[in-house]
Amino acid sequence: MFMISLYFIVLAAAGWMSYKKDLLTLAGAAGMTVIGITIILAFGLPGLAIIFVFFISSSLIGSALKTSHKFEKPKRTIWQVAANGGIPFIAAVLFLLHPSQVWYGVFIGGIVEAASDTWASEIGKTSRERPFHFRLKRRVTGGLSGAVTIRGTTASVIGSFAIALISAVWLSSIGMNHFLFYIILFTAAGYLGNLLDTFLGAWLQAQYYCRKCSSYTDQPVHCNMKTEWQHGYYWMTNGFVNFLSSLFGGLLGALVMLL
């Protein structure tokens, strides 16, 4: 009981530090803390370590790029935390209610997809080449959903592989001895989830046009002025796309465990 209380205190402190370091909003930090507590109750320290690696690596990458490349990187909100951590959180709750190996797969699948997407998005912004947009079939300004670069795609695979590797070590340590199998399939699940994110972003996500800088964007306000709707559904925001893609990754992860 003492150790669990200590973990809760450490998680709360980590959330507060993330807020003070401008990595998360206050609500975002609270959401991260709740997710972390639920995960540690369900999957213990290894489960917490996996999502911790995702959150910290993503935040550090974003923070580093903000400094070195002068990208505008706002704090992550509660909705962004939920979009990326919602599926692992749900998997943890379901595991507590009805323990099953399937929830391990949903948990890991959701995180590998989130890592794949986040690493691709953040590192892809540093590419010298303009990203290619699938629906528009041409190169566009960086930052528009549905577009890819070689650097971003490479980062996507690396991010997915990193989480898959840590997860495979964890699963092997609790008697699930298919180490290479887990690495390959969870990496693939993460990348395929990110690919779905790209296609949803290209065809269904709301996209706007900014007359001030003559560029397309995912934001209804850009360059401090209201943008013009061009394509997609208003309700299909970037956060919702991220959640659906993470869900897809989680379902693929469940399939891995069933196999």
C-alpha cells in the first residue's frame, strides 16, 4: 500500500513538472496523472514505463524542435492527452474489470500507434522537402494533415519500433515468449495505425485555407485570422483522427495477442 501511494505521488509530481515546463496544460497534466494511475493499477510499473517513454519522448522531441527550428509548439491539452492516451487508459480499465491478455494487446497497440504518429508529425516538420499530400496529389506547406515526407515516414517506423521493443521485453518477462514476433507485429500495427491517420487526415479531417499566408491548414484560425473551410467534416478534428487511429492500433494489437 505504501509503494502504491508513493507511485501516485511520483505521478502527480511528474504531471505538475510537465505543467511547469510548459509541456502540458494544467488539465492535460491532470489527465496524464489519472491515466498513469489507472495504468499502474492494471499493468504495474512496466505498463507505466511504456506510456511514460511515449509521453516523455514525444514531449522532448517537440520541445527540442521548438528550440532548434522555431516551430510554434503549444502545450498539450487534455484533449490531446486523451486522443493519444485514451485507448491505453480504456485498455487498463477493461483489464481491471476483466483481466485478459487481449487488453495487453489493445494497450500496446494504442501506444505504438500514438508514438508512430507523433514522431512522424514532429520529426517530419524538420524535413527540407515539402510533404506530399495524398488527396491533393501535390506537395503542400508543412503541417497539413494527410501529407507525408520520407523523414517523417522513417520516424514513424522508428517510433513504433521503439515502443514495440520495450513492450516485447515486458511481455517476455511475464512468460509470453514470442519476442521477435511481438516486435515485428506491434511495429507493423503502429505504422498501419499511423497510415490510417494520414488517410483520415487527407480525406475526412476538416481542412481550411488561410488567405493571409496563402496556405492550407487544419486550424480554423491561422495567422491570427479566421480561415476558410475547404474540405472535410467540421467535427473530424485532428484530435478525433488521432483517437480513431489509436483505436485501430489497439484493435490490431488485440489481434496480435489472439494470434
